[in-house]
Amino acid sequence: MTQIVYYSVTGQTRRFVKKITSSAIEIEPHNPFIEMNEPFILIAPTYPEEMIEPINDFLETNRNINYCRGMFGGGNRNFGTAFCFTVRDLEQEYGVPVLHKFEFQGSEQDVEKLKKEIRKIEHQNN
């Protein structure tokens, strides 16, 4: 099974994830050191580096980065070229591909894209 792991600062990312499942794993700022042992997709909002440090802590915990199959980034298109820069930066740092970018809490098309990526990962693992 492919897990969804996410980090939410304002609740927008959480609202997106809740459209898909209630069993996703939320990275908590006070304890981001969750150990994964199965494939997952990371969903991250766009914030300055100091605000997303729990994501780095999570990815660097144990062998988590080895289970990360890709990332979805949430953001605001009003920020132009800075739209979803967090996942672009994480892609550069960890070599994990950005699978999709969505605005605010995502549309139905964004939800379908996530479901499609999960199915693709699960098919590859079988």
C-alpha cells in the first residue's frame, strides 16, 4: 500500500489530503521523526525553509527518503515563479521527483492526479 504523508501549516494541505483519505500520516512540527517502512507520496505546502524544517527531519529519519516515491506541492499561483518552490527545492536536495503541483486545497483534478499516481506506484510494486 502507498501511504500519503503530508505537512500542513495553515490547513490547506490537510484539507486537500482529507479529500482522498482520513488515514494519511501528518508530519507534526513537535515530532517529525516518524519511521516509514512502505512507499509513500509526500505532500508539502510552500513556505520558507525555516518553516518546513520538520519535512527535512522526516525525510532524514531512518531510511524514509528511500520510500518516498514522489511529491505533490501546494501553493498559490499569485506568487508566480515562487509557486511550489518548496517541493522544487526538496527535489534538488533529495532527488525525489515532483509529481504534481496544486493551488490552495486542490481541485477534483488534483485529487484524481494523486489517486492516479498512487495506483501507478502500487502497480510498479506488484
